[in-house]
Amino acid sequence: MNKKFIAFLLCGLIPILSLPLSAQTPSDSSRLKPAPYAIGLQLGSTGIGLQAARVLSKDARWVGRVGVSYFSYDQVLRVKAGEGKLNITPDLVVGIALASVKWHPFKRNQLFVTGGAGYTWRPDLRANVIPEGNVKFGGLQIAEENAGVINASLRWNSVLGYAGFGYGRSTPIRRLGFAVELGCYYIGSPKVDLQYTGFLETTTIDEQLPVIQNNLRGYRFLPSLQFLVSYGLFRK
């Protein structure tokens, strides 16, 4: 995620999150409590998902939750390479199951911090590259029949760590609740796998794979921005 966008988002959110809860009077706050359970629909950078939450403490400042989210992308990208093109078919699936705990540090404010662990059943990014026409690699003109096919993948850890903060309740005081959350998954350093035919078989690219993998060590985090609509259950 673009660093300038994250800074802009934080500058906009922090003043809002610091405001006291004004949608209800003091008497409402003392009389109404968040629902003990809730289900929710989330939408964000890791796709669409479902979430279930339960209040863990009498003052409702501790909340446990479990959820799952899913996102996929496989649209063909066509990149010009000399006189020809490279047809790149990505196979990106972001499927995450997450269990976490939220803590509201202030009794009359919906600001929260959260942490937990998750699991992804597709911890990789795959791509298939097929040339079309005469293409150019590093200044070399290569005929289509000699270019071959490239199958590449980046693989991360299946077990993830998560930390974040946001504003809103997972179990709403009213029947419906809304929340926004900004966080980050720790996914570990990616491992590179490269399979190919054609022109690349005559090169020493295999010797460069450790260098490529080392240069990708910084891609150990997956930012997450989520919006949640929750529905309270079993209200007394």
C-alpha cells in the first residue's frame, strides 16, 4: 500500500477516533450495553468476509472474534515487449481465517486495538507468462517460437500474525453497528519458484534466484483496511 495514502488515512482517522461518543446521552450509556454476540459483514483490501464476535468482559471492553475473508484475481495482463506482447495471467487468491481479540482502552470511546493469528490456505502468488509475437528481453529480440513459457510463484507462510486498530464496536449497542479497522498481517519472507522453457534455459537465471529472493525479504507484511457492518444478537 502506498505510504503517502497510509499517512493521509491516519491523519484523517486519528482526530475522529479521539472524539467522545456523542450519539447517545449519558443516561443511554449507563442503560444500554453492547449485545453479547454479533455477526458481521466486512469489506476491504483482503476482499469480502464474514465475522462473528462475542463480548468477553462485563464492561464490554474486551471482545473476541473469528472471521474469514476471500479475494481472487485472475484477469490477463498484456504488456508490450518490443514488437510483441507478454500475456501475463496472474493467479492471486487471498483467503484468510482469523481469530483475534479487541480491546477498547476507553470506556466511553469506541477506539480499539486488536491482535490475533490467522491461517491462509493459499499463501502464494502465481503467474503464467506467454509471449505473443517477437518480444524483447533486456535488449535482445527473441522470436515467439524461441521465447518459451514462464511459470513463477511467490510463496509466504500459511500461519499469519495480525495487529491493528480502529473505531467502532464488533457487538453494537443498537441493532446495527459500523466499524473501520486498519491493520497489518505478518506473512514472512516470500520464497521464489521459477519454471521455464525456451530462451531462459540458455541463461544463468537459476543462479540469480537466491539474489531475487533476498531482495524480496522486505515484502513480509500485508496491509489491511476493513469496513464492518455488524448485527447484534441475543440482546436482553
